[in-house]
Amino acid sequence: MTDYGPEDAAVDLAEREAELRRKLARLTAPVEEGSTIGFGKRIGDGTIQAIQQMEDAGSAQVIADTLDEVLRAQARLADGTWGRCEVCGIAIDPDRLEFRPWSTTCIDHADAPR
């Protein structure tokens, strides 16, 4: 069992937030001026770039969702509710929190709708 606690989580969450914000900024950066994007009959640079942007948009959504979870965990740290399951109220296993400090549920309620 680990001694992972709120102080450790605060550091890990801040680092994760910064990492997610960097990734999100890169994925949502505007397209370079003068570049063309389009789908044509032949696969070319424009088609490849368009496909890459669609993939990046999907990745950006996943990253934005994770960032929201991290921000919620930071708020829970601030109000003293971090580390307790939002469904049943019991303490979340410290090993689970160390692996994923933005966890909001115990393992028994990990699939519960929120």
C-alpha cells in the first residue's frame, strides 16, 4: 500500500494539467496560412492533412475531457473531498489515486454514470 496523499496529488495534478494544456494548444493551433485542406480524387498532401486534422480533433476532445477531470480533482483537493468516492463516499484506494489522481470513484463504482 502506498502513502499517496493530497500533497502528492496536488503536484501530480498540476503537472498533468500543464501537460494536457500543452497538448491541447498544439492540437487546436490554427492551420498555417496558405495551406490547403481538401479531399480530392487522389490522395495528396491536402487529403493527408485533412485526415490528420480530423484525428487531432478527436484527440483534442479526449484531452479536453481529461483536463476537465483534472480540474475537478483540483477543486476537490481545495474543498477537502478529494480521495472519497462520489457515489458511496468511501475512501478511494491510494494505489488507484496514485495511478490516476483525478479518480472520482472507488473501483466498485468506476463504471457508474456521473
